[in-house]
Amino acid sequence: MASLEPPLALLALLLALSLAFGLLTWVSRNVWQDRARTQLFALLGVASTLTFVALVMVMP
């Protein structure tokens, strides 16, 4: 069985981070009601999503 290639593993990690930070943003806003954490998680979620999309667009 072949192992995952490094770029594919990186894409999987970035996708997982995007989804996790999206969930944490929702939890922070609706459950914890902490504006500072909400903004931090949203920023990290956007950054990981943009990195994921940029890598997908340049991969062959």
C-alpha cells in the first residue's frame, strides 16, 4: 500500500484545520460568547482555507 504523498497529506491537514477552526469559531461565538476567541479562530480558519485553496490551484 502506497503512503500519502507529502503535498496530499498537507492538503488533508489544511482541510482538517479549516473545518476545525470553523467549528471552533461557531462554538466560541454561540457557546462561550467570547469575541476575542471568535476573531482569532475566524482568522485562523480563513488563513488555513486560503492556503488550502492556493495549494489546490497550483498543484498539477
